[in-house]
Amino acid sequence: MFTKDDNRALDEILKNRRICRKFDDRVPSKEDVAAVVEAGRLAPYASISSGDVEVFRHFFVLFRGNPMLADIDRLIRAQSFLDVEQLRAEMEVDPFLQQYGAGLENMWSHVAEAGLPIFPDPPCLIVLAEWRGARRAERQSLAHTIQNMWLKATALNLDFNLISPLESMVDNQEFCALFGLPAGRYGFHGCVVGYRAAEKLVSKPISAQVHWL
Ligand SMILES: Cc1cc2nc3c(=O)[nH]c(=O)nc-3n(C[C@H](O)[C@H](O)[C@H](O)COP(=O)(O)O)c2cc1C
């Protein structure tokens, strides 16, 4: 059974989990990164699809200096260019996107032009791939996996960034081939683990409401 101290430790980890957008020069140890990956491995998965393949969840770990990081940087830019083109086409016919899509269009076109600020030299990038299965529940599974990893990184005093553009790589032949996976069969997500360069950001209060009915 867990103790009250265990419970308090969990609360502290939950409260201290924060996004990091700028890392310093330090590279995390292989041991710490392995512990973060192990937390991801323990995350729940969609069991109905998990038997389709021998390995349904992959973690690819790339430390600073790995030449594949330049390929990933280039592929993220190229994919963001395609994504923003598609978004613009959808915005022409979708009033919701016309009203709310400008921020996303702006962000994706910036990534298409300049790349993600954390590239080409992140301290440690972890690319996650999850088998899609007939249920197509890979995005939920990836979110659970990322959250486990984020909390573990927090507990290890490591900082964490999400690389959401990797979610668009499902059908990207060159990206999938880079990891030896067939295109269209795996969903992707990614994170960077390292040490924060600047002070913690003060973010806006979370606008959630609880309704006790
Ligand atoms: C679905 C989702 C996608 C996100 N994608 C990114 C991302 O690509 N890059 C990034 O820096 N932060 C990303 N974030 C982090 C949020 O911006 C961040 O969690 C939010 O601003 C609250 O800040 P906090 O994490 O410090 O509490 C994402 C968060 C969620 C839930």
C-alpha cells in the first residue's frame, strides 16, 4: 500500500510538472533517460490492438550530436509546410477554422519557415511510435505514455518539452523509414528531456471548472 508520504510526493510531482521551452547545455544521463522511457513503457495501451504486432510501442532515443536530428528537423519543417497548406484549404470552407484557425496557421507557418526553436540540437529527443490498430486509438495511448514520461522526468528533476508536430508524421514515408517503420501504421509523438535554461514560466491559471452535481 502507498503511504501518506507517497501520496504527498505524487501531489508535489503533479504540481511541479511544467513545460520547458529552452534548455541549457547539459545532456541528461542515459540512466535518467532510461527511467523516463520505462515510465512510458508502463503507460496503458489499447489492448484490443496490442496483439496485432510483436512490438506495438517503440521509443527512439537520440542524444545531442546524433546526425538523425538534422533529418528530423528538416522533415518537421517540410511536414509543417504541407500541414499549413491543408489548413489554409480547410479554412476557406470551414467557418469555425476561419474564426479560430489563425493562431494555428501562424504557428505552423513559422515552424515551416524556421523549424522548431529547440532544433537542430536538443539535449535528448525521444520519438515515440504506437501501433495504430483497427481502433485507431494510438493518439490516446501516446498521450498516456507522454504523461507518464513527463511526470517521471519531473520526479527526476529533469525538464520536458513536447514535440507535437511529430503527430503529423503518420503517413510521412521518409520519417517512418528513418525509424524502420512502415508508413501509415504507427502514430508518433515526441518529447525533449534536459535541463531548463531560464526561470520557470508563470502560466495563466488553468480555466477548469468542477461541477458537483
Ligand atoms: C495536446 C498538447 C499539445 C502540446 N504541444 C506542445 C508543443 O508542441 N510544444 C510545446 O512547447 N508545448 C506543448 N504543449 C504544452 C502546453 O503548451 C502547456 O502544457 C501549457 O501551456 C500549460 O503549461 P504547463 O505545462 O507549464 O502547465 C502541449 C500540451 C498539450 C496538452
